[in-house]
Amino acid sequence: MERRANRRHRIDTPIVCSYLDAVRSGETVDGNMKNCSANGLCAESRNNFKAGTVLVIRATGNSCGYSKEEGFCSLALAEVKWSKSTSVGGEACYATGLKYVLL
């Protein structure tokens, strides 16, 4: 059964994630936004982010025609809700669910 309150929109656009905390604020992680909704997004990257971590997400690719109301944000704060190991093109990576904190 689908538990999501908002429709997810498939997208495959590059993003850069930065830690919000002062200790790791200079670190960035490249990834791809795989889907978006009004409440958050799913991304793939090589990092296994810990649940509860707050990230600055900056889209560096195309919006594919999606608006802010549909969940595409070129810059947003988001909290990591989950992260799980997966494989893309035979390479190990992590799928990460993020909930928008501030748009």
C-alpha cells in the first residue's frame, strides 16, 4: 500500500550535497536526484548518509520541466530519512530518501 502523501515524479538530474554542520560544511558529495515530490526526494550517491543528517541539496542539472510545486528545488535543506545500499551499472552506491526541511 502506498503511504506517500504526494506524487513522486521521476527525474534523473545531477545534484551536489553538502553537510549543514560546521564540522563537515566544506565536504560535498555528487549524486543524482532520482525522483522528487512536494515533500522530498530520492537521490543516489556513493555516500551512506546517516538518518537525521541535514544536507544542503543543490541541483546542478535540468529540472526536466518539474516545478517547485511538483518537488523540484534547485536549492533546499533536506533531512535524511533512510539510506540503503544498491547497485547502479554494476557499481555500489546508496539510495537515500530525503525530506525537505526548508524550501
